[in-house]
Amino acid sequence: MLKRASVSGALASLSLSMLMPSLDTSIANVALPTLAHVFGASFQAVQWVVLAYLLAIATLTVSVGRLGDIIGRRRLLLAGIGLFTGASLLCGVAPTLGLLVTARAVQGIGAAVMMALTVALVRDTVPDEHTGGAMGLLGTMSAIGTTLGPSLGGVLIAGLGWRVIFLVNVPLGLLNLVLARRYLSVDRREAKTDRPGFDHLGTVLMALTLAAYAMAMTMGSGHFGPLNMTLLAATVAGVGLFTLAESSAASPLIPMTMLRNRVLSASLAMSALVSAVMMTTLVVGPFYLSRVLGLSTALVGIVMSAGPLVAALSGVPGGRIVDRLGAPRVTLVGLITMSAGCVTLSVMPTTLGISGYIAPVVFVSAGYALFQAANNTAVMTNIRSDQRGVIAGLLTLSRNLGLITGASVMGAVFALGSAATSITSAPPEAVAAGMRTTFAVAALLIIASLALVTALRTDVTRLDKRS
């Protein structure tokens, strides 16, 4: 554990390590029209600038978390920051679209390292009684990065060109390297004979399985066809092969006994469900605001930033509430708050206008911030030091899979609920009906998460009585 005087510097490094990859999750989206024009490419081609980055993160977070447990989390984080910074430079000077996509994939590898190990390093950085506050701070940095990306990207592209949205990471990365080297505690050296081995077969199988799932959920331009079905079948086969490999591995990437831990399994499931609901606001919101309320593109962007802004402002206070009241109580409060917002959106009349939309979205976003701080704290508090990296990677993975699934599945629910052949040309009343249906389903997902929490608390109570 670091001395108190060094904690602030270490948290500054961890905050940057969460902010930078979160920023690049959203900053490139606004550049897609510009990139299509500059490189003379189709939208489907330039979309891989975003997809390559997300796929790298989704497929590698658990593996790099496990690798950090083996070779040292600080050492690997420094390598991840360096890789992310170098890849950002390559993105900024890329002469062709192919090289840009390749550099973005490499940047995603660095981002996976940073996002997975940042959460794990909190337990090595701050005292136990302040873990919730630190988790809340990281949640705030993630929300700020996601919120700031589109607006900052638009300003930079308009003033200095598209290359600057990637080059801005270079000075941030260099600063982060200095802070990490100076303030993060040095990894304890262990004899090579004491180190667990790295599960190469499990790592490859997991990466291929997750890549198949992510592409099944994102390819096809909104149409679920034979290619998507084939990729889903490959995903199912991959899960079976991965489980078989892990059961016989000497040092498995994910010990199957770990997933038998009800608290961990339930927390991962809830993280995926809640993230899918948050993605719903980003998928449905623009169509409702523009097609039903008739807002301009600029005003849609401003209204859409309300949710991430509330999540950013709620992160640190939420973490402190977790430190005071405990993770289980705050988890319940967060989920109940989210469900109230979703139910309100599912019955909201269009006559309430912008305020009628923003108010429940604020509830959903604030509840999400509380849930994230509480859930991450509950998972990371009582685990062995040599498992922090892989479990932090699982948390990041569950969130990313929830976002990917939410974008695909909840988008399909929205289209079905509107009963229109094309959502872009559907009449306002159809779009409004689709939104209400989608958030009714979102409310059911949150209720399922509440059921998991209730079941967990019941199990814990029974165990306490037996003991």
C-alpha cells in the first residue's frame, strides 16, 4: 500500500489510465464522415476505425488482467500506456485507411491493458476504507471520457483536422507514464518457480470466442442474417471448447471454481444487464429526440450529454456513499433508481417534451453511477491479490459485452416496437411507441438484476445463520 503522500499521484495516474481509453471509445465516431471523405471509402469501411478498437478491448481484457497478475500489474500497465501512446501517434500520421484501422486495433490492445489493470491497482493504492471513493473516481473518469469524446472531437476536427483527435493522446500518455513510474508501487519480485503459468490455449480460445460474439452483434448493418447466425454458432462452440480447455489447464486463465462464486457471477451478470440498459439511452435517444420532439442535431447532442454528465458528477459522491453505507445497500439503491427512470420512460407522454425525457434519464444515469461504484467495490474488496487482474478484466469484459449486446438487441427491440420497416423514416408516433416498448424491456432487465441482488442477500443470510 502506498504512503498517503503518494496516493494522490497514483490516483492521478489511474484516472488518466481510465480517461484516455474512454475518450477514444467515443471521440473517433464523430470523425467517420470526415474519414470517409478523406480516404474515399464507404461508411462500412470507415466504421472499422471504431470497431477494431472495441473488438481489441472486448477480446483481451481478461487475458491482460491475468497477465498482470503473473508478471506484475504496474509493469504491464506501463507497457500498456506506452503501447496506447505509440499507437495514437501512428493513428495520427496514418497515410491510408488500412494502416489507421491497424493502428486503432493496436491502440485497443493498450486500452484493454489500461482499463483492466486500473481497477485492479486501486486495491494496491488506497486503504480499504476509501476503496469506494476511488472506484467512484474511476467511474467519473470513464463517464467524462465518454461524454467529452464527441464534443471535443468535433471541435478539434473543425479547427485542426481529424489527425489531432488521435495526436492529443501523445502528451497525455507521456504525462501518464511519468506519473505511473513515479507514484505506483513497484511490483513485488517473485521467483520464476513461484509464478503461475500463462494459459496460452485458453487465451486464444477466449479471444476468438469473444471476437465471434462481438462481430455477430455488430455486423450486418442492423440485419441479423446467415453470417450473424454462423458467428453465434461459432461463439457457442468456442464457449464449449474454452470450458473444456480450462478444466484441464494447469494454470487456467479463468479457474472454473471462480465462476462458482455466486457473488462474482451475479455481479458480472448484473454489470452486463445494467450496461445494456445504459446503451439503450444512447441507441434510442437520438431517434426519439429528433424524430418525435423535432430537435436539431446540435440540440440532440446537448440533450444526449445530460445522462453521461450526471453519471460523471455522481461517480465520486456515489463512491463515498458506498464507503459509508456499504456496497449491498448502494447496489439496491442504484438499481431501484434506474428501474424508476426506465419505467417512467416506458409510460412517458410525448407532450412533456425535452424535460419529460431528461428527468428520467437523469435517474437512470445517477442510478448507474451508484451501481457501478458499489458493484466494483463489492467484487474487488475480498479477493486474493493474485486474482485481482483477471477479476478486474472480467468486470471490464462484462460491461463491454453489455454495451455491445445492448446496442444490437435493444436496437432490434426498438425497431420491432416501432413496427416500421425503416426506423429512419418511421412516423413520430411509431418512434415514440418503439421507445416506450424498449424502455419497458429495459425495466425488466433492471428488475432481473434486483432479483439477483435479493437472491444473493438471502443466500448470505442463510450462511450467516448456519455459522
